[in-house]
Amino acid sequence: MAKRAIVSQSLDSCPINPVVDLVFSRWTTPILWVLRLHGRQRFNEIERRLPTISPKVLTQRLRQLERDGLVARTYYAEIPPRVEYEMTQLALSLVPVFETLVDWSEAHLHEVEQARHAYDEAI
Amino acid sequence: MAKRAIVSQSLDSCPINPVVDLVFSRWTTPILWVLRLHGRQRFNEIERRLPTISPKVLTQRLRQLERDGLVARTYYAEIPPRVEYEMTQLALSLVPVFETLVDWSEAHLHEVEQARHAYDEAI
DNA sequence: GAAGTCGCTTTCCTTTAGGAACCTACTATA
DNA sequence: TATAGTAGGTTCCTAAAGGAAAGCGACTTC
């Protein structure tokens, strides 16, 4: 808590840092992407579509996304229990942001590859 | 290396993941932001403007940004030595992306705050 | 002669994220 | 009886990131 306060004190000069922490921490964009592509779905469906995520981490990320208001969780007290996850309106408002990133990626990512090769060639 | 390959196998379904790794890994946006705000500058100037970064990490990040083609490094063999860093054209092409993030932040970040409070209140 | 400047590098240490494997209660199915 | 499926929780462990502090070479300043 105190550490976070000190860090943010220096990082607040970068106004996009809160959004980065929110949206671009590990696994959050893949999860949101899967939810966007395949709509409302259950825990195990998400897990199957993200083959390398462990259930522990998936739970952690989904809880965080739920707390941040980006994912809605619906619990059905059936047997066996059923839980469904979906993007919220707030998360949907991020879609244009993602599209901007996809556009940049398509336009410029190969330049990054070139730069890396050039850098590595030059030792 | 092998691990990275396995990970990307499952994360490539999220097409913005390479950009996220590139631009939104820790400290990269604050560094780019400082370079954008204050233009071409020296190592110690960046360090002073990011009070909590350690020189080791700043060096690591600058090298990575240089390799990725986002930052240009100019070395002057004077005594004491002088080094200047600046954004490349490639990095400047990211500015609209950053602005999209700032816009989203201004429009929606308070909703995230509200969602967190609501979640925490509900235990 | 001591200290400061610059752009790092090196070493050591702590923190943290994340993976693996196992566990839960309950039921339907084979 | 055994197995599978449901949505996770728990424990243990390791790899990696990152911070703190010291040092370096070559020179200038006090």
C-alpha cells in the first residue's frame, strides 16, 4: 500500500499508467479477447480457449476484472454449479482502444522486427 | 525461448498481445512519456524525472526500447561522456494510441473506481 | 588530495508472479 | 464402484523481476 503510493507518486507523471495497470496486466487482454470473440461463456470454456493458463490464475484474473467492473459474473446455484462470465458495457467501451492497437500492430509491428534484427546484427 | 514459444502459441489468439509486450511492459510508457514531454535528453535527466527508477532498470528499459526501434541513442565520446536519448519516428507513431488511452481514461476511469468501491462494499 | 560528474555495470537480496499438483462437494453416468 | 464434470481453493515451489548499494575510468573542480 505504502509502496504503491510511492510508486504512483513518480508514475503519475505518466497519465496512462493507471489504464495500463488496469487493462494490460498479464492475461487480462487475452481473457477480454476471448470474451469478446465468443461472448458470454463459462469458466471451463475460457480455460479451454486459453490452453496455457492455470485455473488458479484464471480465477485471480477474473476476480480482478470483476472488481474493476470489466467482467460480469453470474452464478447459477445448480448442481453441478454453473457460472457465466461476460464483458460489461465498460469493457465494451475499450473495444475502440483495442482496435487502435490492432491497427498500429498491422501498420508498424514489422518495423519493430526489422529494428530488432538490425540491432542484433550490429552485435 | 521454448517457454516463450509455448506461451505465444496460446496467446497469439489475442492479436494485440505482441503490442502489449512491446509498449506496455513495466516502465516503458513512463519513459516514452518523459521523452515525449521533454524531448531529446540525457540519461540523468530521465532518471531525475522518474524518481523511483533505479539506474539498472532504466538502462535495461532503454536498451530494450532501443532494440525495438522506439528510442534512438546518441553517444558523445566526451569527458565526462554524454549520451542522449530521443523517440524515433516509430515511437511517435504510437502517440495517437496513447491519446486514445488518455481519452478512455478521462471518460471511464472513474467508473472503475466506482466498481471497485461497490465490489469492496459488498464484501 | 578529496570529491564530484557521467553513464552505466555488478552484485546481492527480496518480493512477487505464476505453475503443478492436489483438494473440495455434489451428481450423473458407465 | 469408479469416473467424470463443475468452479474453483490451497499448498508448495521456482523463476524472474526489480530494488539497494557499491564501483568504475577518466577527468574537473574545490
